[in-house]
Amino acid sequence: MRNLMLLAVLALAACQPTPPSAPTLTMTQASLPSNGMAAMINQQRAANGLGPITENGRLSQAARAHAQDMVTNDYFSHRGLDGSDLSTRARAAGYNCVAAENIAWGQSSEGEVMTAWMNSAGHRRNILLGDAREFGIGRVNDHWVMLLGRGC
């Protein structure tokens, strides 16, 4: 349902003429709804000749759980305190084809975290994975987790 609403909003936005004097927004200036992460990811992928990816609820569930665990237990790592890794966490949420994980700490908006990830070679590489078909995003306070999956 959220994806349908996003498509409707994007379709309506595309129909609205942009005034010539409207400034171009950067990701750090953009004020996007929470599902704006998909638009930012796909903007970056399109700029690099890649197809769009869609949000997967199971990946988002795993991402949120890891972000919550890091906040609750005051740590920052791809490895959970229980020894879990991205594959373990994705499988526990019912997703078996996870490809990559990005984490971040300290950014206060989707635009800020996307800018930070795109300015980091490893995180950028993950966002631009050619075989990625889906993503999940989790945020708790200023801890962010993105999982990318192959959609299999």
C-alpha cells in the first residue's frame, strides 16, 4: 500500500510544473517523506545506469531490529552482540538472499545518511550493486541500517 501511495505521489509530482526559479535541492536539503529513501536510492542507481529497487518489508524488519539492538545495547557494528551478521538477521526475518548492509550513526535525515553513504566507497558500492533488487531500511534515533537483497 505504501508503495502504491509513493507511486501516486510521484506521479502527481511529475505532473506539476516546476517554476523556473525553483532551486535545485540537494539530498541534504530535501525534505522527503520516510519512504523518500526509495526515491533517493533509485535516483542514484539511475544516474549510474542501474534499474530501480523496491522496499521489502522483511528486509526493513531486519534492518530496524539491528538498529534497535545497536541503540539498546550502545554499540555500532555490522556484527550483532549475539554474533549475528546481515545474513543471520535477514534469514530470521524470512529473507534468504541478502546481498549487503550499510550502517550509519549520527545523521538526522534520510538525505544526510544517503549523502554520507554515497561519499563512502564501500557503502556506495553496496547501493549500486547490479544484482540488488530490493532494500530494507531501519532507523532508530540516529542509527541507520540498510539491507540490500537480490529478490530471490
